[in-house]
Amino acid sequence: MLDFFKRLTGSNIQAPPQWLDEFRDNHKRWFVFLDKLEEKMDELGRAAVPELIAAMREDADPYHRVHYNMLLGVKGQYHHIRGKAQQVFEEKVAGFFNFNVGQQAFGSEFYQLLQDFYDDCTGRYETFEEKYLSWLDLLDEIGAQDLERQYQAILHEYEEIKDRFCCKQCGAQLSIPKLFFINSYIGCPYCHTQNTFEPSMQAKQLEHLGRSLAEQRTKHLLKAYEADKNPASYERYLREMFDEWNKIVPDLQSQNERFYERMLEDFRRYPSL
Amino acid sequence: MSNQENPLLAPIHGISLKDYAAIAMKLSTGVTEEEIFRALGIDSVIWDEVNTLWGKRMQEDSSYELVTLYGQYFMEGATHPKLESMQAESTAEGNENLEKITNDRYFYEELCGARQAAYDYGIDGAQWIQDNYGINLGDFQAVAMKWMTQSDYNDMHQFIDYQQQKQKEYAEKFPAQQGGNVADDVSF
């Protein structure tokens, strides 16, 4: 913490302004306040993360609604904590600074004191924000980690059942030719009955998780673009993300390629968005 | 724009975008798939493909025409000629509240604010509205579309402010009902 109080030397000091006590008080309390809020974020995270992981693993609902609602609640608490910090910053740091700095001569000692106070408190606030964002990233990671596991489970399930489908009419054993994620017709070559094959709830999630999993697998390329802002980096990310998506859901490749063309065109037209 | 001008509007297995939006609207109100399939002469295989492909067409449509039309047709879904007679079960109170949000913009905005505050607190907002006001998600969304298309730019700010004010009020009510927030004991 910058100890700018020591800069108030006896011989050069102007008459101390009325806000000086409040200034010292606000500075000290702001740091303590953020320390306490960060402790709360850590406590919340330590308690919530294992429960969220368990909820994700144990929730049989393919849409993971129990996990989703729990995640919303936890994130809501983080937003509430951040909201408290924001409110106090606006009143006791920015508000205090803006109210008093206008009354000081530009470049004067007290003007600089206020500026240092603002910079110091803002710096501490940025550290708090980073912690808040890192907790939110971790919470999102919990859901993301599960995508690969879900996908492998879908593939494994298909291997288990692909030769176990029987014709509803004559009972002949039929082979499921590929991994279906929607209800599909499977014709019986023996009695020519048109059977309806309904995939499991798990398999039906393939299309929903396809893009998210593809984005997860290529996240490092998106981060590279966010770091260098080179349009070629984004176009590389987009192409590879869609390539991954097409591997995961090959049946929608022609539709996804048209979607890729649209996204590429949008990016080239509005690269800053 | 006609199908000839925008080929993405061509029906899929005979199901137009208007049909698709109406089906989605009716399903979200609780009407069963079986009733809808019977009315339209389709089965689950056809529906699954239609449901997948209309979504993909909206993704590839850079003009946003499909998404815009879908929203409009969803709102009009209650009056689709083949589906309008289909109603999910509802209560008298639910019907009364539905009429209220359809005609009273401030009540609608209050429920929007409450719903968001519920989600922020980890409560399923749509379910909260169903449980407390008897309005299902499909009907609520249809009313949302109606208000969206009727919004005047000059009025928009007052409704946004009102909704946010209500969201703040409910953001205090929900924790108060359930034990508070984790950082309530931390003050400046």
C-alpha cells in the first residue's frame, strides 16, 4: 500500500483540508472491505465447487437443470459481492475523489494526494475484479470439463447398442448404421417394416454439445486471437472450431459449413464486434 | 420476402417456418407432441428433422429475416389455423394473470424483473412465474413478443427503468425469504 500520508511534511504543508480524516478513513476501510469480500468469494468457491461437480455428475437430466440452477445461484452470489464493491467504490472512492479534487489547485500537494488515493484504490479494485473473474471462469470450467466426458459416453453407448436393435415387426436383429441424435427410420431388409429408432436422452444431446465442445477444444486459438487481435488468428480459430464441430456431428456438416461461411462473412464485415 | 427470393424460407417436409414457430409455441405452453403431430400429419422422425433443420437455417441466415419472422410467427402461434384449438391445461387465476400481462405493460415488466432476479438468485425464473402466477413459459414468451413489436423508442426507457427497479426489489425479496446473501455481514 502506497504510504502517501508520509508525504505531508511539516514545512510545506498547506492548511489541511476538511476531507483529510475522511480520506484516511476511506482508504483504510476500502482495503479492509475488499479483503473481507475476497474472503467471502473464496469461502463460497471452496464450498460451491465440490457441490457443483457432484451435481453435474449425479444429475441424470440430460439438460443438467439441477446443476444449471445451482450454478446460477452461486454466480448470483458472486455478482452480489461484486455489486457491493461497486457501490462502495462509486460512493467512497470515485465519488469522494470527484467531489474533492475539483476544489484543489491542479498540481498542488493535496490534488496529488487525492490522485494517488484514487489510483491506489483503483489498483486494489482491479485485483479484486481479477479474483472475481477467475472464480467465474472456474465455475464455467466445471460445466465445460464435463463435455468431453459426455461426448465419450455417447460414443461408448453407441458402440454398445449398435447391434442390439430389433425390428418391431419380425424381431430381426438390425444394425444401427450410424450415431443418430434424432428419431430416425431404420428399414428392415427382411420384412420391409419402417422402424422408428429413438436415440437415448444422452445421445440426443450430441447436437447441443457439439458446438460447445468444439469451442472448448479450440479455446486456445480464440485466446491467441484475443491476445494479438490479428484477423488471420480469428479466421484460423473459426475454421478449426468448425472442423472440430464437423467431426463431432458429421451429419450436420453441410449445414454447419454454410453457418461457417456466414460467420466468416460477418467477421470480415465487422471485425471489431 | 417470398420463398423464391429467400430459399431459406422453403418448407421442410411440408412444415413452413410459420408452422414451425406455432408448433414451438404450442409445445412451450404444454400441448403434447402427439396432439400436434396428429393435427399436422407428421411423426416424431419428421418433427425431429424439421426441428433441427429450421434451427440450422436460422444460423446460416445472415439477413436475420428468418429469426425475425420466427419471433413474429411464435407470437401469432396461438391462432395457427390447425393448432389454435389446442390448449394446455390452465387455471382461472393463470388465465387472469395472462390477460393482465397482455394488457398491463407495467405488470408484464414487473414479472420480467422478478424473473431475472429469480435467476440471479439460482431460482428457475420461468418456473417461479408458473408456480406463482399460473402463466407458462410459452404464453409468457408470446406476450413478450407482442410487447417487443409494440414498443415505441420513446417509451422504452421508462419500461427498462421500471423493470430494473422491480428487479432490484425482488433481488432483496428472494434472499430475505431464503436466508440472505453470503456477504450480508460484510459492510464498508
